[in-house]
Amino acid sequence: MQTVIRPVFLLHDDAGLKSRLCGVLGDAEELVRVPDWDVLRASLRRAPATAISVVDPRHEPAGELRVLLQEFPSATVLAVVSPALGQGETLRELFAWGVADVIVRGREDTSSALARRVDGVRARTVHRLLERALPRTVPSRSRALLAAAAETVAAGGLAAELAAALGVNERTVLRWCERADLPPPRRLLAWLRLLLAAEMLDDPGRTVGSIAEASGYASAVSLKAAFRQFVGMTPRDARDRGAFDTLAAGFAGELFRLREAAREQGRPEKTWLN
């Protein structure tokens, strides 16, 4: 897999805002200034699911933010508004469109405040994905491990990176997955990577090729092979049926089978993080 650089697209004319944003981004993130909605739209077609867009919702032509979010409903967008607009009906409208959060100029655009906002939405895609994909019966201990795995996938990481993020070796992660009724680490990461790709497939503005690139696959052929292996269909077939729901059902089915197999073996309840 390829390392996934997470872009932060900026559609705003404030040079100070750009400078402050540069100062709060991590090593795997890149600030990309875009001049207009069309360039932002083209950029999102190739961007990973974890991309963040910081925009002026009143940037001309008016109304383009709403259109953009209809085309890319999975996009994570921060809207920068003036104090006069940072309340009441305007906020309700922006959130109804699908904006992740709002930054009020002069109040919430300091470096420290921007860092909190960016940190708050950075993991939005990952946690939203897990919330949508996981059955309610998955226990909290398993969800914690799944969250770490999903964050690893979002950064383009593999099993070694997951182990490093958890502060243990790969054998320990394998043991934890077994005790949490989860697939082995490599297969778990493959499922989560496919779920990220499936969420992007449900965006009408993205192509299969751009999704493969944004998800860290070597090519569209590699993505198609993964879809066939895990759900027995092509990405286009999955898109026609509702890609995310299709992949989530397959993932939930595998989790159920693993849990049932553990019950049949009579495995006792015990602390598994050891």
C-alpha cells in the first residue's frame, strides 16, 4: 500500500488564515490553496476520504458550497464565517447542507482554536465509518481496537504501523484480534480500507480510478480485485447496490461468524488485552 497524504484544501482569501493553518497541520498533511469551487471539486475527486476542506461559504459564485456537498456528501468541510453569520439560521443551514463544523472569524481562527477545530474533524471520517458499519452488538473493547485500525488505514498504514500505534508487537495485535472476535490484522485492515473506498464510491462525483488512488491502492485493478475477493462483485456493481451498505453488510457478516465460532468453541469470557 501507498502512504496516504491527507490534504487540507483552503478556499479562502485570508492570507493570515493560510499561515495559521500551515502551523497546525501534522507531518502527513499538506495545505493546498485552491482558487475556486471548480478546482476544489476537481481536487476532491482525487482526494482521500480523510481530506479536509476549509472554505468561505460566500465565495463566488454563491450557493456553490451546497452543490459541492451534494456531489461529495462524504467530504469533511469547515466553513469560515463572519461573526454576523456565525449564529442562528445561517448555522442551521450550513449544518443541514453537511458542513462538519464552523469557524467564526476573529473569534475561533487563532492558531490554538484552529488546531482544536482541525483535530476535532480530522478523525470524523474514520469514526463516522465505524459508527455506520459496526453492529450494535460489537463491544467497546473491540471498538477501541477497530478505531486504531481505521486510523492506521486512513494514513495508509499496514499491520506494522497498527502495532506501532498500539505500542505492541504484531503477534500481540494478532492475539488481541482473536480474543476480540475480529479478523486477523491484515484482513481487518483490508476490510477497513475497502469500507473507506466504498464510502467514496457512494459520492457521485468520484470515479473508480480516483478512489483507488485516494485509498492507497496501486491501481483501479487492485481495487477491483479486492472488491471481488471480499464481496464477490466489482466496485461498479457495489455502487449500483449502495457501496457502503454492501461492504458494511459483508463486514458485519464476518464479525458475526467469528463471534459464533468462538461461542461454539466454548471460549470463556476473559480479559483479552494481555
